[in-house]
Amino acid sequence: MVLYRRANRQYVAMSEAEVWKFLESQTKIYAGFPMEDGYPHGSPIWFCVENKTLYLRTHDYKTKTKLARSGKACCVADDGYRYRELRGVIVWGTSRVITNPKLIKHINEILDKKYEKQQWKPSEMPSGWVEERRKEKRAFIEVKPERIDSRSEERRVG
């Protein structure tokens, strides 16, 4: 069972449906994983939502891939510029690197479609760079939410 809460007493929490609609509308999320020295390792990353679960795509050699194996993650998405427009969601959950080929294929297809316009095109990049990128192995991280905090200034009364 996922616990949904408001981020702070002064804010209005998003409903469960609003949380997932908001996350699905975002193009990047900040993912954080605990390091051995106690500090968090955080970085922006492209992601998708499938069945109320977050999926991140990275490379197998990246630090976040190793740290995701710890089993703990925190992901943050926000938007808005002016105070009354601010919205945000924080997801704490369990993380793992997925290995199921069918799930990887499915998630990769979702991500390719979502980021079709943002991804690099081989014709636009130096050929040596393209060849190096094609050799890299992808990794897929699953984050299953346990607790979600949210805020929506748009719904605030007063």
C-alpha cells in the first residue's frame, strides 16, 4: 500500500489520480540513491510511468545503476515558475535493476516513444561518437513507490 501525503501543512496534496497524471506529464525526474558514505547521489533522468511504477533508463556502467541495487530510491518532479503555480511530487520507494527481457523491451518502447523528439539522431552526430554509443549497454531501473508526498499551490485556498 502506498502512503499519499501532502508535502507540508501549508500545501494542498494532490489526489492519487492527480499525482500520476502529473508524473506522466513530466519529461524528467531527479532520482536519488544512497551511497556508502551516507550522502545521496542524485541526477536528472528521463523516465516513464507504467502501472503506478517509475522506470528509469540509463547505462549499466553509471553510478546510479550500481546504487539502485541498494533497494532504496527517492525521485522528485516539479514544475511551475511563480509561487502560485508550483507543483511537485516526491516518491520514496524500493529500487531494483530489472532483468526481465520482456519488461525491458516494453519499457524501452514506452521511453523511445516518449522521448522520440529529444533523442539524438545518428545523422546529426559524429560517426565515431555514434559507434561508441551503440556499444553501450542500457540498464533499466524500477522504482516501486512506498510513500508519495505532493503539493499543488494551484488548489490552495486563501
